[in-house]
Amino acid sequence: MDHTSLASPLIVTWTKFFSQPWAQHFEANVGGCAYHCIITDDKEQLLKASAVLFHIRDLKKLPKLRNPKQLFVFVLHESPLYTFNHLDFVPSNYFNITMTYRRDSDIYIPYGMMKKITNLTQRKQVWDWSEVSSSKVRPVLQLVSNCQTKSKRELYVEQLRTYINITQHGLCKNSICDEKCEVKEAAQHRFYLAFENSVCRDYITEKLFKCFLRLLIPVVLKRSIYEGILPPGSFIAADDFASPRELAEYLHYLSNNNTAYLSYLKWTRHYQKTFDVSNFCELCKYLHSDIARTRIIPDIKKWWFQGCIENYAVNLLEKDKSFSNF
């Protein structure tokens, strides 16, 4: 069904999106969408809007008026542990729907997605294992700019590097690595430390998806966060090992066993190396649907801040895996 001929819901952006106009980002993500919406940053149109978008990181003040029939949309793409202060002045029951990277959001907007290859997939979108060349002669790469993190990943890395060589770039090491540098380094390394600055439910940033595109095997902190999102057998989890030393020994083993190493790239036969996340098309679809009716989220703060573990790497180093069930 072509939904473009139906009445187009109006979306008003109350805030900017990472300090930039939101409309440009919106328009860049709706190509080929079967649903049509109109988006504007004109606050004079507020009461006419079907939905009002609030990017919490850019939220400075709340509107004084509100149409009870419209949806106020909570939008965030960052870790709860770094955004809690932005909700201090917002009532807990202020929002109607959520639009975040969490899979239990009303509108799911992950940093990336891996799509299964179909008969319609173009061959150029499928990796050839021959692309994993002999140039990958170095073990571990990490690009990191946040030096003191809520996950305390830096403490785990400090111990890990005593057992395996880790090439590090970023502000923390006073070694800036631009796009050209990243491509060069990725071609030389087998593994990538995709340790996030926060260990929170479904929080997987673009860095991990970049390493997939560059045929690096990601090493993550907590397995359960990635299961169901990443292809099976495509990543290595630190919490599967008793210590950083044991993890390092396994990475050395893979580096010296090409068959075992390549088994982590089997996903390339079943999943596309490119992915398209039509975030705003999903929002338009939602606004056109029967479920797009006014409801209230009872406590947005409780919902958003649950499911995070501060100092996760500290607990991991202490070999205490009983402190979380997600």
C-alpha cells in the first residue's frame, strides 16, 4: 500500500539534534519510505503537530503549551549514565513514546543493523574471504577518546595489554587517527577492542559496526548485550573468560590458527556488510498506524536508567559474574 497519498502527519522538532538542525538528518533517512511525514522546526506549529521530538541531550526548556492528542517523543542515542542530568527538570510522566537504541523502545533506532543476505542481495554487498589478506599481521586495535569511563574499560585494557600487544589511538594516547589512518590500521589488525564507555542494555555504538565493515573481529565486555543483535559467532566476549590473561591467550590462539580465526567471519556469508537503519521511516510508519494514539509513559526516568552496570570492568576483574541478570 502506498501511504504517501494519505494525510501526512506533522512532526515538530522542539530541540536540535546534537546542536544541528534536525530536518536535514530526517530527510537523509527517509529515501524510499512508503510513509510520508512533514517535519519542521517551526515552534509556532507546535499545537498542530502529531508528534513533537525532544532530543534530550539538546533539551534546554519545555514547551508551555501542549495538545493532549499529540505524542511527545523521548529521543536519545547516548548512554543513560552520561545523560541523567538532562532529565532533572522533566516530569517523569512527560513523554508518550520512546525513540532510542533500546530494543524495547516504541521506535527502535540502533546505531547499526546487520541484515541477512537474500537472493536479491547484490554480490558487491557480500564479503569474499579472500579480502582477509596476509596484511593482518598485528593482533589488537583500539581507538579510544574517552579516558575515564563509567564502564571502567580502561582498567581491563591496562591488564590485558600486559599479555598481548594493543595498538591504541585517540585522545587518551595523544595519537589522533583520522579516517585514512583507521582504514590502514584495520587492514593490519585482526581484533578490535569494542569496549563501550558504558555497559547498558542494548548500548552498541557505531564503532562496533565499523569494525564489522573492516573485517575486524570485535572483542566486547559483556556477551548478553550483543546476543540477538549481532550475528552468532561473530564476536568475542571478555566475560566468557576468567581473566584478561585467559582472553589474551585465546586471541593468541586464534592468531596462530587460521581456521579458527576465519570461523569468526562466517557471518559474512549470511549477512550484508552494509546496513540501512531507516529510523525516521519507522517513526512515520508509527504515526500512520492505529497504535499511534496518546498514552503516557508512567516513569521515563525509571525506564531509561534501568539496565546499566557502573564499573563493570572492575567487577569483571574481580571475577564476580553474579551481579547482573541481563
